[in-house]
Amino acid sequence: MPERRVPRPRRFLVCEPRHFAVQYAINPWMHPGRPVDVDLAREQWRTLVRAYRAHGHTVDSVEPVPGLPDMVFAANAAFVLGGRVFGSRFHAPQRRPEAERYETWFKTAGYDVYRPRSVTEGEGDLVWTGRYVLAGTGFRTTREAHREAQEFLGHPVIGLTLVDPRFYHLDTALFVLGDDTVCYYPEAFSPGSRGVLRRLFPDAVLATREDALAFGLNSVCDGRHVFIAPRAEALAARLAGHGYVPVPVDLSELHKAGGGIKCCTQEIH
């Protein structure tokens, strides 16, 4: 009998894809000129917000800005832990103005925001497990940023190297299930990083290549419910076997820019 999991109310920050477009290519999923249905993207995004609220979570919004089509991917804008905001310094010049917009939101909400000196892309590459921060590198966030994060946050930061450009952020290859347990796709990581993950999380749920390519690892879990891409059917079944409750949410239009459920979701810890 699978263990019964217990959800915990979360607070999320999101940004409506009102100005969503694929105008440049900064990851392998992006193909400028490919048609994008903004109305569909907005409706899919609203479905995600409704799902969060229906499951008892608080959702705040940042106002989208014309000319910043990737601002919908709120997770990349910061990493918040214990009320401390470690801001972002984007790798791609096209996205750098987003950091200031999110910084303004956090400051207006009463937070102090640390501006990193090194390239770092928020929860895209920094993941809180409940005991320490897992930190991705290889394509975006730098190892120097890992050191900055540890000094600022005062929590251990464990670096993990990503090796497949399709999984360019840590949150495309791994997500936290709760109780210091994670789900991840091993082949997205270097051999040494796979070894670290095996030792830290011997009971982790492992995903297949098909799960990962379906954006199944770009999921959000509240401890019981897993908000997951519908096409990751095998992974959803595996999670259900471990006592989690999959909540499929289709963000396929946003996949055209390389993002999914978690990319659209900044958690305010």
C-alpha cells in the first residue's frame, strides 16, 4: 500500500504570458518563426493558476512587461529562502531586464533583494530540498554563483553538473517531492553528479528520457500533489505508485520556449 502523502500550503509567484513569443533562441526548444498562440498560452497558464488555488495554495502575480516575452518563466527570476531573496543575473542579454522587474515586486512586497555578481538564474538552477540547496551548472548558472548563494543564504549548496543542452536548467531535470526526496532524470547529469544524487537520495524516483522530454521533470510538488505535464504519463504512474497524486496541467504552448510548470512558478519559501 503506497504511503499517504501530506500536502503543505505553498506561496507561488507567477507572471501571465500576455506578451509571450519566441523571438530568439537561447535553448534547443526555441525556434523563432514557429507560430505561437498567445491566447492558448494564456488560457493554459490560467489553468495552472486555478489548479494551484484549487489545491489550497496562494498565488501572487507580477505584471508582465511588453518586450519581455520570457517573463512568464517566473522561477528564473530569484531564489527565495527564509524570506531572503537571492536575485538573478541572466545569462542571455535578452532576459536581463526581467531581473529588475521582479526585484521591484519583491522590494514593494517588503523584501530585501541581493543582486548576485555572477550569472545565476534563480529557481531554474537553485532547488531547496528542505536541508540544503541543490545548484545546477553547465549551461546557465555558474559555480561562482553557487558560492555566492551559500554565503548569502547560510545553507549548504551542493553543485550538480548538467550535460544535456535540452535540460539546460536544473528544474528541467529534477524536482523535489518532499521530505528530502527528489525525482530526477539521471542522464541529464555528469557521472560524478549522478553519484552525488544516488548518495543523497537513495530512494529517489527516477525518470526516463521520455519523461524528461515531455517536461515531466519541470513539475511542482506540494508534498502530495504533483502538478505535471500530461504527456509524462509513465512518470505520473510511477509517482502514483509512491503515494503521490498527479495533477496534469497542459502548458504545451509554453514548451515552445523551453519552459513548463515549474519554470512558470516561483516559490516563496
